[in-house]
Amino acid sequence: MNALRRHAALRLLVAGATLSVLVYTALARQTPAVATGASLSSLNSQLGAEQARQQHLSSSVASLSGLISSLSGQISLVQSREAAVRQDLANDRAKLVRAAAALRRERARLLVLQRRLAQARMILSLQLRSSYEGDRPDLVSVVLNANGFNSLLEQINFLSRAEHQQQSMIFVTRIAKAQATQAADQLAATEAQDRQMTVAAATRQQALQGMNELLSSRQAALSRARAVQQVALSSSQSRANGLRSQIASIRAAELAAQQAAARRAAAQ
């Protein structure tokens, strides 16, 4: 609300300054050309009016210059903040890209582990089914068919190792799958957080960019109003110089006439 009020006041100031310049210009155009015999008091009156105009225009130009300078400081501050937010946005986008890449890698790893676990379970299931459906060697048949004690131990150990290795593979793969699932969930949460931060930074940048454009527009309007008043001030100064020249000419003519009258009086 305050920003709208300041903007409305600024527009009124610019409009008033421009209107005053137009009025001064119209009055200057309506001022009749001074004839050679114009009275000194009339010229002095016109000169006083021009000087009053110059004082008013100079004050207005100074006021506008102060406002322009103040806006320049605000624009510089907004631009520096916008640059900082733009850098934050670039950093957030880079983090988001890295997080998305890490999440894709972890999900790919999770898919591999899921397939590996399913394969291990399938192999174990086939082995168990084969052992129950086929002729599963028992300890007696193993002993009877063994060619010596060493062969007996080797066959027993082989059967035990095969089952133990398959169970170990399932156990290790299951743990790796759980870890990969947890890592993927964490990376997904990180990616979502980075995305929110990126959106927030982009929103801040857009807001600061809009503020910068608004301030620059106000500064441009004030600069145009000041330029108009500077032209009017220059014109008034030119007219005042012309009036001073005419006043000086009249005073010189009056002085010459007085000196001539004095000479004539002395000659008589």
C-alpha cells in the first residue's frame, strides 16, 4: 500500500513539474516582444519574473535530482540483491541436477539388486524343489558311495557349502537392497528439498527483477521531467540575459542623453 502511495505521489510530482514547465513556456510565448522604447520599469518587471521562474525551476530540478539520486541507490541495492539471488539460483539448480543424477544411479542400483535377489530366491527354490522331488542323497548313501574318507568329507562339505552360499547370497542381497532403498528414499527427499529451494530462489529473482524494472521506470520518468525543466530553465536564463542587455542599452542611452543635455546646458 505504501509503495502504491509513493508511486502515485511520484507520478503527481512528475506531472506537476511538467505542467509548470508548459505553463512557463506558454507565458513566455505570450510575453510581447519588447520594443526599443520600452520603459525600464517594464523590462525590470519582466526580468524579475524570469528570475522568479529560474528560482522555482532550479529548486524543482534540484528536488528531482535528489529523487533520481535516491532511486539510483535503491536500484543499485536491488541489483546487488538480484545478482546474489541469481547466483543462489544457479547453485540450487546445480545441486538439483546432481541430486537427480544420484537418485537415478541409486534407483538403477536398486533395480539390479532386486533382480539379483529374485534370481537368488528362484535358484534356491529350484534347489529345494529338486532336493525333495528327486533322489536327495542322504548321509547313508553318501557314505556308501564315497571312495574313502576324504571323498566322504568332500561330498558332505560340498552339499553344505552349496546351500550355505545360496542362503548367504540371499541374506547379503537383501541387506544391500534395504540399504539401496533407504538411500533412494533419502535422495528423493533431498531432490524434493532442492527443487523447492530452486523454485523459491526463482520466485525471489522474479520479484527483485520486477522491483528493479519499476524503480528504473520511475527514474526514467523523473529524468525526463528534469530534462524538460532544465530546458525551460535554460530558456528563461536566455530571456533574462536578453532583458539585461536591453536594460543595459536603455540605461546607456539614458546616460548618453543626460551627458548630451549637460553639455548643451554648459554650452549655453
